[in-house]
Amino acid sequence: MPVLVSGAATTAAASAVATGAFQYNRANYLFDAGLRFSRYTSGYNFAMAQATQYRQDLRDLTALTVTKMDTYHVIGVIFFVLNFQLIMAGRLGVHGPSPPGYIMGLYWVNVTSALMFLCVLIWFTLHASARATAGSAHMLTRSVRLPIPTPKQLDKARRTGNTYEKQRMTDVFRVPFVVPAPKEAAPEDHADPAKKVAPAGSTRRMPKWYQDEQKELHAGKGAHRNAVPEHFELYRGLQQEWAVHDCYSRIGILYFFSHWMTSVSLYSQCHCFGELRGIWPAWSVTMIFTTAHWCLLKLDIQEESESRFLAMLPIEHMLPFTPLLTVLAMSLDYSVLRPNDGWIAVIYIISWTAYAIHFLWALRLFELAMPHAQADPPEVPGKPWTPGEWWLPRAFTQTVYIVAPPKQLEPGNTCLQQEMKASKGTKGVNVPQKKSRETAPMLYPWKLFRGAILTNICLWIFIMFGRVFDQVHGERQLLKQEGRVMRWPSHMQPWMTPWTRNGTRNEYAHTGGSDRRLMEHLELLREEKVPNVAERLAASLGSLAEALEGLDDSETPGASSVPASNLPVAYGEDLLSKLSDEGHGAMVTLAKEVSMSLAAKIPGNFVFEGLENLGEVLGASYGPQGLMVAMKTGAVAHCRDLPVSGRWPCQQVAELLPSPAPLRAACAVRLPGGYLRAAVTFEAEDGVLLLHAGADGKWKPVGEVSLPHHSHHRFSFDREGAELLISSQHGALKWRLTDM
């Protein structure tokens, strides 16, 4: 009987223990199931927050490029206008003589090359900004999305109460404290993922549901847990397509400013010397721009030791000082020094030194901009970083400020999405990590930029060839001569007109408004009737007659064909007399009492003898010793007394009139004492130059005056050569020469 009681008690005790163990383990299972689902949802919440951070990473990387390109674009547009101001609004040679040819060659190559690099960099900024924005939008809409779990994944993550029945019997009836619980792994054991730590005791001590969860979370064969985030890899592959545009747009900024600052210095020199006549302002402004230019090159160009042969020459340290060479040459060119071959040679040597430096700088620009492969540089906070597979110029790696995504995470950072991928593949499903696509180096922007640099090199070769040609054949000999005043050693007075407008009313017009006004005046002239034209001609000649009324009649030589009371005056096309190209003419006399009208008589025709080979007659003046005739070739002939029997013998006197440009009007007179005086004007001029010749017959300039109207004037001296009479369709003028 006691045995039966003892067995019943044992059975009851065992049943109570089993029931308690069952309830205890089931409560643990349900508790773990709740924690499992909470952990699952919390993991996705963290992953979505990190994905939001990844999306912001892409926006930040893209904004770095777009912001730079917008800044470059604004700078480019502003200086586009300023560069055209140098070319158009500030054009040289408008308000004074054009500068020397050597400095104009340097100026125009620099200012046009600056415009070329400016256009290239603006186009690069447009492409880089648009491509970066498009690449970011592509990744944000396709690759970097929030990791939201699907309903199937949520169903798989949850656990129902009846799943407890699928557990092992040992887990269902595990007696607490009799069967020890599994030990937690030490924190240092998780530091090395490759190190496998076996739990203390048999794995059967761990509940089955716990082992299943561990396998799903940490025993997968998917992506590597510590791999770099996929969006970095993908973005790095895309960024290569616009990073090179970004790089060369920044280099284009430097190349533009280098040429622009040189051109501004040269323009300031031309303005100060040619128009302001200020030597000290020219030197001071040149020093300012030279210093700024040197600082820019020193700041941007950081050449490494593997550079090529031109790096051995400090061209970038010499180039900013070339304007100092040109201002020295201009100081000599415009100085009070007497021109001679020695000083001219010094000026040309200085200018050729500047040309040589600029040509070497053009070659150096090519070398600096050439891309090179490089190893992955170390990442330094606050500095740009680019991967080694990108081909970029070494000299500008620290100044282009391009930041690419890293290839590895910083210590302590973890990618939750990579952790989630690592938990997959428990049933043989492999989820590989996405990598950036393998592409060849992006060299297309370099090819375009290389074309601009080669164009710059060809420009320097061409302009240096032109300088050699001008020095051998003479300055500006391929064009019409633009004036008469030689500015040693290399330039002359401006106002050169094209052939198509030569000899027209708008010959000197350089603006549209002036052309329109002159053309309107021409139309009015065409509409006038012949009587109106004749009336205006009579009024003009009447003014000339009034100017001649005061002359002494007693000094007029008498002749059968010229009354003693009459005075011969000028000869030319726009008076009633004409000296033709063939040497024929007519004598014109003016009655002394005539005031506003004319009484013209033609006592007889005559033919000049001795002028057959001297060219076209431009003007003549009659004096006490006869008629002085000026020819278009510059020859001056003296026809003594008056024509006899229709013939007037003439003989050339003195040297040819100096004519750097074709003569438009001229006349001469013999002064008392045998000296000669002449007045000339040239095709592209609106002034009268007075010349004097002594006994040696060499002409020297003694005075100059500007005429009030742009028209075809005719000249004649009075009998003593003391006054110059000027006639045109606008009336008559008189220039007193008593003080000359």
C-alpha cells in the first residue's frame, strides 16, 4: 500500500513538473515570438531610415557638382560680356592711332583665346550639371528605394501559437535550471565575423526556434556584411560620366582668366599710351594685373614630380610678367627718344621674347591638362577624392574639388541593407552585391578641350608667322596705307577706308547712324534739280571771290589773254576751269568787282608741255613767276609766265611730295627767295598738311589743320603764298600762313 501511494505521488509530482515545464516553455516561446516580430519591424524601420540617408547622400553628391557648375556658369556669362567689351566697345584705334603691330598680335590672340576657353567651359558646365541631375534622378527612382517589407515577408516573420506544437519535445518540456540555458557570446566574439564561436554545451540546449532565427539572420550566403553600400558603387560608376566635364570646366576657368588678364593688361597699355599719353598709369595697372595673374596660377597649378619636360621650365611663373615686357617696349616706342635702328631692334627683341613665352605657355597648357591614370589616393577629410580608375590631370587634382563616393566604410559604420542581404540565401538562394559598371576612362571632354588648346597653339604659330612677314616686308603692307604719321617702329595713323566706300560720301562713316544720315543726304542731293545745284555752286564760288577781293591788282602780270584788272585763281574740278589728265586746260579770270556772282571768261585754251609723264593734275596756283602745278604722283612742276600760242612749257622742281597714302588734293607755290610751299591732303584724311622745301628741294612738314567737312576739297595759294584758299561744295575757306 505505501508503494502504491509513493508511486501515485511520484506520478503526480512528475505530472506537475511536466505541466509546469510545458507552460513555462510555451510562455517563453510566445514571448520570443513577439520579440522576433518587433525585432523584424524595428530592423526594417532602421533600414528605411538609413535608406533615406542614402538618398540624401546622392542629393548631396549631385548638389556639389550642380552648385559648382551654376557658379561657373554665372561667372562665365558675366565675363562673356566683359570679354566682348574689350573686343567691341573698347576697340583700339578708334579714338587715336592704332597701337603697334607687335602688341596687337599679343592682345588679339589672348583676348580671342580667352573667349574660346570661355565658350568651352560654359558648354562643359551645361553638360555636367544636366548629366549629374539626370544620373541622380535615375538612381533615386530605380536603385535607392526604401526597403519596405512585403506582406509575404511580414507573414513569414510572425509566429502563431500553434507553431509551438512543431517544436522538439526537449524544448517543450525543458525543466528550467535543470537543463542550463545557452550562454550569450562575448562581445569580442562578434568583432570578427570570420571567427566562429560555438555555444557552451550541446546545441540541443538552445530552443529550435532560436536556432532557426539565428540561421535566418546570420547564416546566409548573400552579400558581405561589411561591404560598401550599393548606392555608392552605382553612383561612382555614373559619376565618371560627368566628373570629367566638371574637371575641365574648372580648368577652363583658369585658362580663360590667364588669357583674359593678359589681354586686359595689354589693352590698358594701348589705352594709356595711344589715347591718354600716360606712361605711369600704364606701368601701375600692368603691375596690378601681373600680380593677380601670378597668384591665380600659383593657387591652381599644383604640379607633381612625374610631370614632363616643360615642367622643368617655370613657364607659369614667367607668363604673368610678359605684360611688363610689353609695357617696356611701349615706353620706348612712344618715348621722346630719337628713332634709330638700335632702339627699334631692342623693341622687337622685347616683343619676340614675349611671343616666345606665350608660345611655350600654350604648349604647357596642353601638358597640364593631359589626363593620367593614378592610384587610389588616401581619403583626407576636407579634401577632394577621386578613384584611381578616373583619368584626370594630376596638376589639378586638388583644385577641381570633386568628391566621389568611398570604396569602403569608415570603422564603426554598418550598412543595414547589406546585413539584411547577408541573412538571405538560407535555402541556396544567392543575392550578390551590386557593383559599379566597368567602363573605359571617360576621355571625350579631354578630346574637346584638347582641340581648344591645339587651336590656341596654332593661333600663336600663325601670328608669329605674320610678325615675321611684317618685319621682313614692312608693317601692314598687305592693306591700304591708313595714314601718314609714322609712329616708330611699327604703326601709323588710323582711318583706313575699304575700297568699296572709297571716294563716297560715307567713306569715313564707321557707325550705322552716320551711314544712314549720309545716305539720306545723298538721296536729297539726287533729288535736287540742276538749277539748285548751279545756285549752290555759284554761292560757293562767290564766297571764294569775296576772299580774293582784297588782293592787289598791280602785282598781277599782264598778258593779252588775261586782263590786268583780273586775277587768276585756283584750278580744279569743282571750279569752272579744268586741268585734264591729258594736260589740257583753260584760263579762268575773276572780275574784281564781282561779289556774290561770277563773271567767268575763257580767253583761250592751252596745252601743258612737260607734264606728260608726271600723272594727273591735282591743283595749281598762279604766282608772280608763273603757275605751280601739283600732280597726283607727288611731282611739282613750274610753268613760267603765261601760255604762248596755246602752249605752256613746264618743268619739274623739287622732290616728290611725301605721300604715305594716295594724294587726294594738292597745290604748290613758289615763295619769295626761291623756296617752295605745298598743301596736300590724303585719301583717308580730313586734314591739310602744309609742307616747305628749301634750296635742296626736300619737303618738310611745318603745319597741319583739320577741315570741317568730309568732302573733296581743292586748294590754291594766293600769289605770295601767304594764304591757302580751300574750296568745296560746302563753300570756301582761307588759311592765313603769315606765321608759318
